[in-house]
Amino acid sequence: MMQPLDAVAAIGRGTLGAVRHAGAIALFGATGLSHLVRPPFYGRIFLGVFLEFAFFSLPVVALTAVFSGAVIALQSYTGFSRFNAESAIAGVVVLSVVRELGPVLAGLMVAGRMGAAMAAEIGTMRVTDQIDALGTLSTNPMKYLVTPRLLAGVLALPLLVVVADILGVAGGFLVSTAKLGFSPASYLSNTLQILTTNDVVAGLAKAGVFGFLIALMGCYHGYNSRGGAQGVGAATTGAVVAASILILMFDYVLTELFFAR
Amino acid sequence: MTEPKIKIRGLSKAFGDKQVLDGIDLDVMPGTSTVVIGGSGSGKSVLLKCILGLIEPDSGSIEVDGQDILGLPRQARERVNAGIGMLFQAGALFDSLPVWENVAFGLLAQQKSTRAEARSRAGEVLAQVGLDPSVGDLSPAELSGGMQKRVGLARAIAAQPGILFFDEPTTGLDPIMGAVIDGLIVDCVKRLGSTAIAITHDMASATRIGDRAAMLFRGRLVWQGEAAALLDSGNPMVDQFTHGRRDGPIQMELRR
């Protein structure tokens, strides 16, 4: 029969495990970043990952942004028309997209795409001894595999979010003008009136943090995968789930930081 | 008296409650090849990984050229590793890179040559292991198992290391290809004048590659001697192992 203290012990073990895990991830990320200022830097690896991150993720991010902007315009119209507040739709669309949906949805989409790809690639390298082989060939695996990916994540996601912001607003604009009867000129004027530099910068800063988290989770789970195909599969799932949850958690923290009064 | 190239004393390593290496003492003399035999899970790969710094032992010392390499700072450790080439059991070729870049990886990493020079050197080394330099443009996934082993060997010897490690070099190959790989290993070791350690359970391979041999059982070295004496060592454990007898002092445990 379970004693009351057993439950306390289980909670304690779980807490210690979570803290140990968080510490290991933080140390892993710090080690990866520390190699940015210690040569050599693997520019070719960085460019390859950056291209994969920024360019090949464009279609999925673009489609997500367009339809999200369009849906916000439609939903806002449904609600705001009850209070004769249709003129606020342009502002709602642009602020939602630039402050929240652009970075968060791009982050979640890229976490599914790049986080999984990184975890699978590095995990496969782990279970086939390729990471050990790097160590025997005068190459620090953290510097070769992790550092370029972290940097690529930080730099690539803000670029994707710029595209997502523009296309998200464009999606709202299209629905508002083609379906809801807004004048294109007044819609754009309202959009530009309400948007501030702070909104854009905050959204891009969020994107940089999310890009780092995606790369960190992909690399960490791949690097620490164990076993064969099952281990790589678990690493891939873990990377996507962890990155998605962290994106939503950090979104709240950064929103508090940037916008709470 | 000549000092050993690699000198191991009291090396121990446990994973949880499983003692994988238990007080290993081993000397490997310069320019010689030592073969370590033993059953699966006897600690052979862990021994090599400890020397390479991929696994940190619990206790003991490992000296290379008289220098204790355990606990060396990272850069000093990397300098030691730069003098070691390793052929991994499954090749461990980088599948994101073409064959030539795999072969020249160490040269490029050590910044010993430009990419053009490394490309040319990779072609030379591929020829040394019996592969056409045009193979350099292929991806590792396009190669057969035997070709992958040759490329792995080419990568191990490309930087002309003073020490070579071979982890199960003939596993998964047919007997003829196994003999070919063994021949290439012996040629490479002789040409470079390197000191080699090979781990294997292939007795034909062990006698072809090794000058000296040692047997690991439950983390301990239970026998050391000339490789030529492997099949007739007089040690009951070695005899049982090398002749593949079911009965003898070694009893297979179903679960440890």
C-alpha cells in the first residue's frame, strides 16, 4: 500500500529529475554558444543549415501565415460587426500577426520541420558512431554539429517571420477587401497607423529566441539519443514536443517582457 | 629498453553495477600490432574508447609515448587524438559528405591542406586501399559493405597517424573480402610504421593482423601472448574461444 511519504518522495524525484534535465539542456546550449567565439567556425555547415532553415521552410511558413491572417480577418469581422467596430479589423490583424501569430506559428511549423530533421540527423550520427568518429578526426562534435545549427536557428527564424508578417497581413487584406467590402486604401492606412516599430522588433526578437529553442531541442535530443532506430524516433518526437512547448512558454514570458504594463 | 607506445595500467570502468573493465594492464610496443579478442560485451570496444577519450575510465592510467593522456586539457587531448586513426566497426562514414571528403576529413580538420590538396590526397589514399579515385565522388550510401570498410580504412590512414585502431574490421564481410581488408590493414600498418590495436572475434583475422594478442573476459585480460599462438595457447579459456567450443571454462550467461 502506498504511504503518504512515497508520494512526497515521487514528487521529489520528479522535481530533481526535471531540474537535472533543465540544467543539462542549459549547459548544452551554453557550450554550443561558447564555440561561437572559439575558432574554427564551420561556415559551410552553417550555410547548409541556414539554407535548409530559412529557404526550404518558406512554403510551409508562407501558407500558414496567409491563411492565419485571412482567418483572423474573418473571425474579427464576425465579432466586431456586432459592435460596429469593423474599422478595428486591420489593426487586430496586423497586431495579432506581427506580435504573436507570425513568430509563434512560424516557430511551431519550423519546429516540426527543422527540429525533427536536426534530431533525426544528429541522432542517426550518434547511433552509427559518426559522432565518435568526429572526435577521432580532430573535430569537436559540439563545435561542428551544434554551434552552426544554433546560430542558423537564431538568424533564420526572424527572416522567416518577416515573410510571415507580410503574408499574414496580406491574407487579412485579401479577405477584408475581396470579401468583407473594405477599401484597400483605408485598410492599408489603418494597418500602418496602428503598427509601431516596437511591435515588429518584439516579434522578431521572439523569433530569434524561438529559432534558438528549436535548434537547441533538435541538437540536444539528437546528440543524446541512445539505442537504434527507436532511440532516434524518440529523440525526434522529443525534440518537436519540447520545442513546441518551450515556444509557447517563452512566448508568454517575452510578451510579459515586451508588452505588459 | 624500448618504451611501450601505449601503456595501460589498472584501467577500470563500470556502467552502473556492471564492471566492464577491471584493472587492465597492457603494453603495446612501437610498430607492432596487438589484437584483443573476447566475446560480445567483454569490454573490447570500451577499452578502445577509453584510449580515444570517448569514454572516461573510473581509474587507472593510459600513457601514449610516455605521456599520461587521462585528464589532459581538451586541446592537448585533441593533439594526441590527431596522431590516432580509427576504423569503426560499421565504418561510421559521414553520410552527408562525399567519399573523398570523408577520407580527407582529418586533413581538413587539422588544416594541414587546402580543399584541392585534400581532394588529391584522398584520391591517393583511396588508391592505396584498392579503390579507384573516382569513388571519391560517390556518397557512402552508394558503396557496398566491403567498399565502406576500405573507405573507413582510407580515412583512418589519410593523416598518416602513428597509432591505428581497428574495431571489428572484418565483421559483416564475406571471408574473401575479410582477407582482403586484413591484407590492406597489414600493408597500411607496415607502410606507415604505425602501432596498431585491433579488436575482433574473427580468429582468422586476428592471426593475420596481429603480432601480439590478448584476451578479455569479464573485463579482465586473462591471457597475453604471440598472435601466432592464439590457436594453440594452452590457456583453456583462449582455446575454448578460438576453437568455438561450447563446453569449457567460459559459460555463456543468458543475462547479466
